[in-house]
Amino acid sequence: MKIIHDDPPMPEEIENGFYPRFENGWRHAEVIGRCLMVVFIAGCVGGLLGPGLFSERHAQNHDASLAADYDAVVRAGAPTTIKLETRVPPGGDQVAVTMSRDLVDDLGLSSITPAPQRWQAGNHNVRITFPVVAGQKRAFILLSGSPSFHGGHTFWVHLDAGETLSWSQFGVP
């Protein structure tokens, strides 16, 4: 019998196809592979590799006049949305939202739903006015765009008679 490894098994083990060092190495490779799969799946569920269970965040200011639903981690150039929920002033027929100029520029703002009535651009902000149905208490605004930033970025929005709402997003290439 020709021995091809350092730890010679018994002749009957070779006949049955058992090679202890190979079997131990194979078992280690299986355990490492399973651990890597668990880490990969946890990352997917956590939203590290795209939209996941924990990737969407909700922010609200103290007086509850503004709330935002957004993705905490966004990919540069990939479409993303921010949903704003605003309080309508009593008896008002419109809502005016002032947002940071970075939100328009760095988010690559491409569409706003509903369509704004009026835009007013300032040096560091943009004021947008939206029509609302009479008697409506809350208004929803959907901002869509493709981010052009990398790393952490802070955006802010406020109503004319309300507190400022700010949130942070992280852009990856």
C-alpha cells in the first residue's frame, strides 16, 4: 500500500474512503462558508446591500408638524425617494415648505409629487408652495431623485410656522 499523506490511516479506512485530515479541513471550510452566508444574509436584511428591513428611517420634529421617511444609506446615482408628511395650517389652501438647497442639488431632485404651485430659490434654501384640498389636515409630498453625494450628508426642511426637521443620509458609490 502506498501512503500519500503524513497521518497514515488504517487500511480499512482508505478502503472505505475516509481520510481524517481531509475530512477535518472540509468541515472547517463548511463552517466558514456558513458563517459568511449568515453575515451576508444579515447584511441584506439590515439594508447594507440595498433596501432591507432596517434601511428606512423615520424622523419627526418636536411639534409633529413635519415628518420624513427616507433611506439611511443611499447609493450614488440610484433612484431614491423621501416622503414628507406636513401639517396644513388651519383654514389654509396651501402648504409652503422651505428646504435646504443641498436637498435639491445633492439629492439630484428630479420630481416632486404633487406638482408645486410655486418655487422660490434663495442662496441656501428653496421655498416650494403646494396646493391642498380645503379642510385637509395633513399633506404628503414625495421627493424623488438620484443622489450625487458620498459620505454623510445632512438635509433640513421646515414649514413657515413650524420647527425645522433635519436628518442625515449616507451616500455610497
